[in-house]
Amino acid sequence: MRPGRRWHSWAGKSPDNHNADAPKYLNSPETAVYRKSETLYGLGGADRLIRSGATPVLVEGAIDAQAVTQPSRGRHIGLAALGTALTAQHVQALADVAELRDRPVLLGYDADAAGYQATERAAALLHHTGATVDVLTMAAGDDPARAHRRGELAAALLDPAQRRGFVDVLIGNEIARWREYTDLRWPEDRVGCLRACARIIADGPVETAYPYARRLAAVLDFPLDTTVAELLEAISPSPPTIDHVPFAAPQSRAAPRATER
């Protein structure tokens, strides 16, 4: 459904015990009025509620979006891209409905490896709009539809303790990736992880930098002065000099791959 309440496509999901040869999701093919990279499921029927202050919740699929919207009594609206990852066009479609700067947007993607990657992508796209982006916390392997069937989702959406700031989530994912690949045993690995995390923090609110510096110092076993210096360098990079050689992992070590938290 497009804003203005006009139907233009269909979407479906196989049951949990579906035939392995059948697709998990099935969506209408693209047409002149339906483009997957621009259409958010759930936006067209709820644009007025979002303008009135309902919190958008980005999730993986249509069933998750329904699970968010139905019990929330207009306080939360589930939105999902269909058959594609979230794009800048999807974010613009949401921004066309309501101003996003300083507005809360919640990410409720599945708590698995693919969901963590979707969370990182969505957070990066939304960060540039000025939205206040939080992530709904769920147990590993869980998703909004399952939480709704257990009768737990509506309360979780209203509970601040069930949310984490997106920067906190991205840092946790980054540390988990480096730890999975390297165990963070060697100083050069810990330096690489610190600098990767510093780049994430540099894109977040400045007032959170020092608390994260303390956290990274403890997790990576560095003096606090070292983590603060790396964060300052990420926030305001120094001009390169002949004596400054950027850190690079040894040739025998590949970059950490994306993994589950």
C-alpha cells in the first residue's frame, strides 16, 4: 500500500515448517508503481499515525511489521523492505512522511547474523538524517513475530531497558568480530579493534566519546590515555606526516569477517 492508501503489490511468508524448496518470502514482481528499493511495507497505511508521533520500527519482513503495529495501539508502526535490503530511497520515503531529525526510530531486525548486518546498514543510513536511532534487544535467534506470539513484544517496545543506542550495538558487534577472528591476544589486533571502534564512535554524539573510551580501555586492556587519543584522532584526524604510518594488519591476517554477536 502506498501513501494515500492505494494497493499496488502483495507479499507473503511461508510458515516455519515450510518446504525447504519453497521461498521463505514471496513478493509481487516490480511494476511501474512498485519498486522494491523505494517501497516500505506498512508505511502507506500508517503515514498519518507517524506524522502524529508514532515511532517507526524497522524490521525484516511483513509479518514482523504486522506484529509491531497491531498490538501497539498507534504508538509504534512496523515498517519493512520487501525482497531487498534497506536503501537510501526507503529512508527518504520515511522522511517524506515525517521529519526525522531528533525523532526516535527503532530497529527491530532479527537477532541473528543477517539481522545484525541489517541493523548496521539501517543505522548508517538513518544516522545521516539526524534521527535518534535505538535497537530493540532480543535473545539470539529471536524476532518480533515470535516475541509477539509469546505476548512479549508490546511490553518490550515500551520498555526503555529493552533498547540500546545504535553506537553501543555497533561497537559490540565490532568487538565480537575481532574477538572471533583473533581472540584479541596480540597488541596489533587490539589496536586494530580499537581503531575500528573509534571510527564508529566518531560518527556518534560527542558527549558519549569519553564513556566509550573507558569501556574500550577495560575491554581491550589499554591505558585510558591511549583510547582517548585514538578517539580524538578519529574525531579530528591529524594531517599525515612522514613519521606517521597508519596501522595495518600483518599480511597473513585477513580483515575480520562479519559474524553473529
